[in-house]
Amino acid sequence: MSETVLVIEDNEQNMYLMNFILEKNGFRVIKAMDGKEGIELACREIPGLILLDIQLPRMDGYEVARNLRKSEQLKAVPIIAVTSYAMVGDREKAIAAGCTGYIEKPINPGTFVDEIKKYL
């Protein structure tokens, strides 16, 4: 069975691109358009990896990561921040919130899958 990836992303173009790349590479993709929906899906599905945008409606990605880390079932699931936040300290802020890794947008379609496979 393929690895399941939860993508929490509110931008439809970014969602489409990540979904396309992941499915093309054999991943099962589940999608959430905001943080609250992402937390609910993660708790229900227990994905193998979570790709998390930081700038989300209703609840930002930092808060989503902190909430996901409170779940005993999700503590070991890698959470990768995929964000356009690329200022000094942004990576550290994402890690401090509970993210395992950090990928800057725009994503590189040629290296994206190799970057996330490091966390699986």
C-alpha cells in the first residue's frame, strides 16, 4: 500500500501542484483547505506524513502543528512546513511549533519528492 500524505494548504494552485507530484510518485493524498479540517483529518486518517502550510485561514500552521503534537497517535508523524515564510527565524519558529522539517515555496517539482522522502 502507498504512503498516505496529508496536505494542509489553502491555495488551490499549490494544492493542485503538490497533489499532482505526490500522486504521480505513488503517494495517497488526502487534502485539507484549513487548519481545523487538517487536524480533524489527521486524527481520523493518521497519515504517514503531513505537509503543512503556515499561512492558513482560521488557524495558522504553527497552531496546527502544536495541536497535532498533542495527539498521542500523531506525535511520531513527520510534519513538514511548506511555506513562503523564508525570513531569518521562520524555520526555527516552525520547528519550535512541532514541525519536523521545512521546505520553502515555491516548491521545486524536480526535488520535492526527494525532499519529503527524507522524513519518511
